[in-house]
Amino acid sequence: ELFRLEVALAMQKHRQVDLAKGVAHDVGGELVQAFVGALPYELTGAQQRAVAEITTDLASPHPMHRLLQGEVGSGKTVVAVATLLTAVQGGYQGAVMAPTEVLAEQHYLGIRDLLESAGLAPPQAGPAAPEGMESLFADAAEDDGGPHVRIALLTGSRAEVNFLPPGEAKRSDVEQWIGDGSVDLVVGTHALIQEGLHFHMLGVAVVDEQHRFGVYQRVQLREKADAYDPDLLIMTATPIPRTLAMTLYGDLDVTVLDEMPPGRTPVATSHLVPNTRNLHRVHARIRNEVGAGRQVFIVCPLVDDSDKLEAASATAEYERLQGVFPDLRLGLLHGQLRPRDKDDVMHRFREREIDVLVATTVIDGGIDIPNASLMVIEDADRFGLSQLHQLRGRVG
């Protein structure tokens, strides 16, 4: 029965592939080579295999449906950027959709920095002037003769581009530039699938943390390209049952990054019974890490204290720790904060202006703070295995 089911699903997938009209991308351009060649490290063997598999898909006229699965820190973002740049070098646009504003901003900053280090970032212009955008881009292109990749961030509360100073771009302008093709790559949240936002020529869509999106939302993103189906790359760090089900039902090919880049420190996980002695041990460890110039996450399952649940809340823990560590700089981050306040806290933590960040699971996906060396998870039994797995990837 299972064999018959698999054969039927395989036939159905091939029918879908044959009927769908995709984009045969130009995979021989120099943009991807320039990007990979300028990286300060060699790609791992797994990354090279992943790029080769994806390149084969992109060269085909059939739309790609591929799942990229890899441990936290295995280098999925670099593979995704190489995929997006393949679309850009052929005149198409690329989009990255993330489930939260914090993660979308993280991706935007990460991709922007990768492009800058590869010499692919456009020079920054002065204040935004929609009428003169054509000349702005022309001037930028003449600056050093090299190719430039223009990237935008679009979330519910923020709109930014890498060719204007932060805060200079108006949301309406950014949406217009996405629509007329002035922007090559767009990073965003559900804002990317809102009505009224149009892409000029969307060639590749990347969906991060796929288990946080429904199938319909992925379809909505694909439908942003009218005359054809864009190639779709879905990324996940967690081999969760739903991912396995999607693979079983045959709508995705699977690429696994099974190597970690050299130099990654293995994460040691300890379980402590909550009592006074262990609490003092944890406090001493936090003080030691901060004293060595490192930073610390403390994760709680609740935002505020609850009458129904006996579990640590971030707000109460933040207030308690201010008495325990009056000499340290503490921060508080949870989903009920205003987007601007969340951004401010993450910016200060990233800039090492906060030593200890008390947070909820709003930080479980994609927050990349290399200087954070310790994470304390309160009431760990309140979290699922995949959440603990994601949280653990924030350190080490």
C-alpha cells in the first residue's frame, strides 16, 4: 500500500512539474562566483554540494521545490544568498520571507554585510528622492564599474534599503522600487505577501523556518510572479515531523547540510535541578561569562506571571535579576513589546551594550550573536524539543 501511494505521489509530482511554467536561470554568470570567491572562508563540502544541486534545479525550465535542511550554524544563509544571486544575475528578483520581524532584520543585516564584504553593495546615496531614482542608480553603477546588488527590508513596521542611510527610505518608495525592479533582493515577513505589493520579476523565493508558515502562505508568495512559477527554496534547522511528512508527500526535493564549518564549538548542555545551591552556581557562571567579555541569554516560557501556570516569566525574572546583578547591564525582550522597542533591544545586545538578555522564545530563530556564550533556559519542560534545539543554536 505504501509503495502504491509513493508511486502515485511521484507521478502526481512529475505531472505538476511538467505542467508548471518555470524560469530557466542563467547559471553561468559571474555574480555568484564573485560572491563565493570574496567570502573570507572556504565553503564546506556540504555547502558546495547544496549549491551544485540547487544550480542544477535553477538551470532547468521547471520550478524548483527544494527543502534545505541543516543544523543551526551549518551555513544555510550563504547557500540561500548564492541561490538568490543566481536569479539576480539573470535580471530576476529574489525574496526571503521570515516568520518574525526580528529574524527578518537579522537576515537583512546578514545578507547586507555579506554583499558588502564581497564588494557587491551599491554606494549609499543621499536622502531618498523618488523622482530621481533612475539617475541615482545610474550614478551608483558608474561609481566603480562593478555589479551592485540592491537589497530592501520590508516588515510590518520597517522599510529600509542598502543604498540609502537607515531611516531615509519611505515605505511607499520601497514598495514602488520592488514593483519597478529597482530593488534586486527583498527580505521581509508576511508583509511580502500582502495585497498591493507587486514584484517586477520574482525569480527565486526563499522561505526560512518553513514550519512557521502554512502551505497557502508559500503559494501566495509564489503567486507574486504572474506569468510563471518562481523557484522555491525552503529552509529549516529542525527535522520536525511535519518536514518529514512534506518529504513523504513528495512536494519537495531535499538537500541536507550535514557538515559544520570548522571552528564551531560544540554546545555542552547541562540539566540542573532548581534549588538554591544550583541557582547560586548559575549566577556565578553568568558573572564569570560576563566578566570574560561574553554575553548571556536567559529564556523564560512566559512573558508575565500567570495565575494558572507555575512557570518563570521574563518580566518577573528581569526584575529579580536586577537585584542579583545590580552592576550588570540587563535587557528584556518578548513578543508583546512594540516592534521599535524590540529592534532597539536587539541592536543594543548586538552592539554589546547589554550583558544579559532576559527573553521569551522570540529569540529561538536566527538570532546571531557570536559573542553570546551561555544560555540559561528556565522551566525547560515547558518547551518542545524543536524549540530547545533552536534555542541551543543561539550559542556556541
